[in-house]
Amino acid sequence: MAKPVTATLLILIGVLTLAGADRVIETRVVDVMPAWLIDLTTRL
């Protein structure tokens, strides 16, 4: 059961990346992240 779910998620992520929707999702996630977490992840 895990293989079909994993395959579906990978296909979905690939389609989102090709369509440019991954950037929209990333922007929304960064908007709701606390500043300290953004600082931590960009500093490393």
C-alpha cells in the first residue's frame, strides 16, 4: 500500500514543480513561518 501512495505523491510533486505551483506553496509557507525559523534555515 505504501508504494502506490509514494508514487502518487512523487507524481503530484513533479506536476506541481513543472507547473510552477511549488513556488506559490513555498511563498505561503514562508509567510506563516516564524522569523526565528526562517533565520535559522537561511543561516545554515
